[in-house]
Amino acid sequence: MEPMTELQIVDGTQQPSCVHHWMLGDPAGGAIIGRCRRCNATKVYSASPESNDRFDDYRELTATSSYNAGRLSA
């Protein structure tokens, strides 16, 4: 009979995680490369705000803002 292998169950919440602190590089070729100062993870961001998922939220918020409403009608 083969020796038994001990298995350990690892809960996903016990795995180390990083609260990223992104340092963004210069835009090149339509992309901005970010590197986390804490864990060295990398992420590629779009250099174009129109292709950013949050740009539509920004556009919607600024269009409905009372601050911009007075400025747009002038």
C-alpha cells in the first residue's frame, strides 16, 4: 500500500493579497503600463479615455452635473 499524502484545504481568503499602489509609465502605442510598487504586479491601461470602461460614467456624471448645466447653456 502506498503512503498517504496529507492534503490541506486552503481558503481563498487566507491567500495573501495586495492593495495595489499603481505607478503608471508614459503612454506608448496607445497603452500605459502600470506596475504595483508593493508586489510588482503589472497591468496595462488604455491611453485613450474613450476606451476606458469608466469614461462613460464620467461623461454621464459631468453631463448631469448642476455645475456644468449653467456653463453649457451660456
